[in-house]
Amino acid sequence: MSNQILGGRYQIIRKLGGGGFGQTYLAQDLHLPGKPACVVKQLKPKVNSAVILAAAQTLFEAEAEVLHALGYHDQIPRLTAHFQENQEFYLVQEYIEGIVLSQAWKGKLPLPESEVRAFLKEILTLLVFVHDHQVVHRDIKPGNLIRRTRDQKIVLIDFGAVKQMAFSHAEDPDMIVGSSGYAPPEQLAGAAGFESDLYAVGMMAIQALTGSSPKHLQRDPHTQEVIWRDQAEVSPELADILDRMVHYDNQQRYPSARTIVEQLHALEDSTPPEDGGKAWQERGDYLLQRHHYREAISAYDKALQVQGEDAQLWFKRALAADSFQYFEEALAGYDRVIQLQPNHCKAWLKRGMVLENLQRLEESLDCYTHVVQLQPDNYWAWHDRGKLLEALEQWDSAITAYSRAIQIKPTFQLAVESRKRLMIARGQVERLLQIGHRQEALEVVLQLRQQQPHNVHYQVLHSLALAKFKRYDEALAILETILVIQPNQFGALVEKGIILSQLKRWEDALTCMNQAIASAETDNSEQTVALAKAWHHRGWLLEKLNNPEEALLAYHQALELQPELASALAGKSRTLEKLQCEGQMPVNEDMEDSTVMTGGTVVTTEAPSLLSALALAQSASPLANCHSPETSSSFLMRSGLWEKVRNHSVLMMGNNQTLKINPDDPEALKARGNVLMALGRHEEAIAVYDRAINRQPDNPSLWCCLASALVKLKRYREAISCFDRAIHLKPESHVPWYWRGRIWLNSNNIKKRYIPWKRHCPISQTFNLHCAIGHRFTICWIN
């Protein structure tokens, strides 16, 4: 299988071993940076029947779960993946660099009793952890123990759950789980328990002391007990412990690995060193490294009698207590360290872990919070903080913590999986889509729709997920179904606009976005954010339609609602740059060419830059009265920039409230018409202005507004009639005279346009016109 790629990412390097149940290979993970080494374990049952394969699959999943739960221990390889391919099963585990004990012992047995004691304490302490998780290894032997190169610790591999299949259908003794000489009688009979693992460890210790393989040791023909003492140099105390561990009757063995560890501790030589505190500290370090935790605690206690303010001594003592699962004692030690050194990050981290083991989750969370404050880039601390927040049902905060861990280390797969799992559990479809988990998002939304098939929000999310797969027709069909029943459903309109954008149907998309904005509500912050994004998308569409001025105004509106919206800030910057590169503001044929100043002075100016126009517009009064001298310039700017830059949604909300109380309020209707004009919805604006005029026919301002909307639609004759009506109502106002002349200018009727302009000049006392005839030819009227 050399160079073969399994699971689409694991390239086989060489074979490590194998047996009746499958093969084990060294591989490299092609998907991770540096292509790190890993171990791929293949399960290959001998019996190829449907029943056996089903059993194999069940037990394969069982071992995967076991390894996932146990992989948090430093001396058990971490499971990184499991998968099936071509009806074969594969586990992918962390690669442990080291040497298996069966090789390490070659030519070195027998071992002295002191080394055997150390070996027993290490492997039995590891079994305490395994058995506490209600797991029986079933195949402990020298070939399944690795002496790790970097620290010489023993690592336990090859758990036997995956081997325990329904092979009893085939009468093949080779298919029994366990290894000859190390498996006790009850395991060979198919009834393995915790004491079975203790038997295997005892046989390994006897092998280390005698140098003889368990298969070569004699047994008493009457009791079936192993005969071995005469082949070893061993103390009676240790021999008694081993005899009980390998008792033929499993009921006569020790009840737990922890009990044996405690008895071995009692055999330790406790002769005190002679060099005071430092010597006791060194002895404690040695014992801690050898996992003799109780003796290490005693040594550190004696060192602390001399060096009671040494924070590092307290930390080591707490570590020893923690490792021996004396959690309350460990907590007291970490508290003392923090008292001596408040910013001792490792003490805060370990304190959080201990509190978590004690189920004091709120206090544990405080510790992790302190750790990430001291070390903001500690991705493990962010992940563990996320776990605690999840346990405390603070879902959003947990996702934020996982995301922070991923931000620090994008390849941190554990955090990626934790975040994805939580998002799936919480039904957070949009967030799953945002981080690229589109398949999971689609599966979640389908489940949600099964639970609530008529929920409009879930229907919109369904369309959103389908669009990520470019299944646009299906997505649009869902949205059209919603809009038939609720034509102004904001979310459906926005999503429809986005999908039409992806199909490059810019005009249709803009129509949807306009309708969504007109129907939007902003009763809460979520609605405000959604409306801001709709305004942003409107700006983007207007850019696509080569209308940068209107796009700029849409981006401005989005930022009024959500000032930190990055995409709108980028859009605003982009359109500003484009307009400034053009050298001037675009001048439409119905845009004002002159700036009328108060105070009796007429000035001739160049067309204003975009920035100066913005500044001028923002200095004008909103909803200017065209008949007020103080605000005449603001009114003349209405067809230019001011009405567009203004916060349309705020205006719309305000006059909506007014119109609810009085549907025919002329000022509210005028304000609504102004907003519709700014949105380019001129026909609707005309209808609104007509309603206002019906209520207040003698208001010249309303006639001017109606005329400006008619001009936008090039309905010039009707517009002139409206300006005539405004002039009739208030002859001294220069504005309708001016705009009436502009209409004649556009129709090239020079003779007729002269009369309204001449009428306009003495009224306003100030007049300046940039004529459209020629790029720089300017006519100035100065009185």
C-alpha cells in the first residue's frame, strides 16, 4: 500500500505491523501544514459476511468513541479521524515516536526490582485513568506499550474494542481478543473485566523480573497458579502483590489499579535526604517525574518547611496532588501560588481545570478568562473557555471563544469541530454558512423545516443554503412562495435580491432591494443591522449599474444605521474615489446649475466637488421650505445631493408614525414624497404629492415638489402647469420662476426661457447659471 492515499488525505509511507484483525501503517496527513506523520489502523475482519461486517462496523465506532474519550490523556494517542472506505474501516491516530517495549526489553531482561516497581506504578497509574472511564483495554502486552522518545514515558496503544467482534460464529481460536500468556482465563472465555488488565500487567512484571515469556512459565497443576518466584530476585512484598495480580481466580485479584498503586507506594524507600530544602525539592522532582505522586507530595512538604514562600515549589506540589486526583488539595496549592504570584498563568490554567473536575464551572470559567487576559494568544485556553461556556449554556459566547481559538491558529481542528458541532446543535444556519459549512447548514435547516414547515424565517434560510450550492431556481421558488402570501416580507425580498444579483439580473435585484427597504422595520437592533445590510447591497447594485452617486448615498445610509459596517465603509470609499477621479460631481440635465446665495450677492462657481457638495448638503436644513429665503439654497439642492444623503429610513419611520395618526397629513405626505424621490421612485412620489395637494391645494411648496417629480419623468408640460400654480399662489418666490426657465432651457426655447429668468433675477437678488451650452461657457446675471 506504499504511497496509496486513503480517505482522500492520508498517504501511506510504510507498514508498522499487523495481525488477524488488520494492518497498521505509518502515513502522512496531506491536508495539514508540514504533512505531519500519523498512524492509520485498518480493520480487516477475516470473515466477510454481512453479519460480521455489521458487527465490525458497530465495534469500529465503539473504539473510535473510546479513543476520542481517552485521547485527552498525555499517554494515550489522540484519535484525529475515523472513516470507512471500500467496506474497510480505518482509524487515524497521533503518531508516537518511540520504541515498543517488546523491542526495548530485548537483551535487557531480567530487570532489577526498582525498575519493575517504577514500571508498575507508571502503567497502573495510566490504567486508573482508563478504568475510571469504564474502559477495559483487553490486550495489554509489551508490543502495545511504547517508550516515548521525548520523555521516556510509557504510551498505551491498540485498544481491543475493535477486535471484539461476533467471531464466535466462526470456530477459529485465532479470533479471540487478547494475547497468549497475557490474557487471563476469563478473558479467553469472553468475559474480560478490569481485573483482566491487571492480570496482563502482572504477567509483564513477572516477565521483566524473570526474563521468561509468560508462555514459558510453569503452572501448579492443582491450582493453575504461575510458578515464578524461584527464577527472580524479588522482595517478598512485591512478589505477594504480583501473585495476587495474576491469581487464576479473578475474584481473588485486586479490585482496582488504584489499590495496587497505593500498596506499591507503601514499599517506597522514604529515607530523607540530608541537604535540607533543596535536596527535598530535588527528590520531589524525581518522584514527580516517575509519577510517584504521594511520595512527591511528602518531599515537597519537607522542602516547603524550609522554603515556604517559593511559588514554584507550591506549584509542583499542587501538580503532584492534581495528578493523583487529590483535587481539593491541588486547588489549595494553586491558590497559594496565585497568592504569591498573581499573574502565574499556569497556576490559573491548572486551577481552572481542577475546578472543572470539581464541577465548579462558574469559578473555572473565571480562571480561563484570567488566562486569556494574561495570554491573549493562548488558543488552548480559548478553546477550553469555550467548552465551559458551552457547559454553562452560554452558546453565543462559547462560539465566540472557539472562533477566537481558530483565529489564533486556523489549523486548530479541535476548535473547528467544536464550533461546528455547537452551531449545528443550536441550529445556527447563517453562521454555519458564513464559515463555509454549507452541507451542515443545509442539513440543519431541513431538520428545522420538518419541525416547523410554515416558519417563514426557516424558509428564507433554506433558500440561503440552496443558493450557496448555486441551486438558484430552487431557492427562488421558495422565496416566490413566501412573497405570494407576504409581498413585503423583508427577509425574502432581500434574499431574492441577492440571488438575482448572483444571476447578474441587476435591475430586478435593485427592484427587490428597493421594495425590501421600503417595507423594513427597525424595532430592534437586529432589524436595524439587517436594514443596513440591505442598503449596502443596494449600493453595490447601483455600482454594478454604473451609478456611483446613488451608490454612495446608499452606502451613506447603511453607515447611518450601522457605522462600523466594513463592507459599506469599503463601498463608500470606493465610490468616493471613483467620483473624485472624474474631477466633478455628475450634472444631470435637471440638476441645479447655480448656487443661489443669500445676502444679495451672485457668484459664479465651478461645479462643486463631491466632498464640498456633501459638506454643503449636510449644512443645509432638512425638509427645507422652498419659500423661505434662509433655506432657498437647500431647496434648490433637493434635486442634487441633499435629499439623497439624508437619512431616508429615519424620515420614513417618522412620517409613518404621523400618517398612522393622520393619514392625510400634508407635511408627512410631503416628507414621504421626498424620500420616494430620493429613492428614484418618481411615480409613487407623484401619487403621494397629489394626496398632499388634495388636502392643502394652496401650498405652493407642494406644487413645486410635484413639478420636480414630473420633471424627473420628462413630463415637462405638466411640470410647467404646476410651477405656474405655485407662481400664482406666491408670485414673489423666485424658485418656481427659476425652475420654469430651466424647463424652457432643456426644450431649447431661448426666447421663452428669457422671460422666466428675467422675472427670477430681481426676486432672488442673486442669480448664477452654469449653462449647458458648451463645457465652460457660463452666463452670469448679476443685479
